[in-house]
Amino acid sequence: MSLTNEEVKKIAHLARLRVNEDDLPTYAGNLSGILALVEQMNNVDTQGIVPMAHPQDASQRLRDDVVSENDQRERFQAIAPQTEAGLYLVPKVIE
């Protein structure tokens, strides 16, 4: 399918885009190429093909869920201005 400059102007107007007159042939060619690709894809026979969730049938590699850092809560809370029951106390900011 080949688009004319007038059709490109109409499409640009509908999309609320400003297109320079000098660029119309370029846009017409690009849009015509896109439409030709879509038409080619529509002509492919997909009967009996099961849709895929992902193009690669692979599972994600996951690392082991292990602790990688030492618990330093008491060290950090020792230098905090105020703590209580293992929690940091902060000043009230909403009245």
C-alpha cells in the first residue's frame, strides 16, 4: 500500500502533528513501508501455532537466597539519637 502526500497530510492532521511540505515524501515512503510490513505479517499463516508468553523458552537464573551481610543493627542504633525496642525514633512532623 502506497500513501500519497495528501494522505500523509490527513494522518498528520488527525495526529495533531505539524509536517513540513518538504518532508512529506519521506514520511509517505516510511509509512508505506510500515504498512507493507504489517500487510506481509497479516498474510502469514498462523493456524495451529500456540501463542507464547515469551519468545525464548527459558527460565530465569536465580541466585541462592542467602544472607550476605552481618546484622549490625545494634551498632547503628548505638550512634542514633533516639531508639526504642529496636526502632529509630524521629521527631513528629505532622500536627
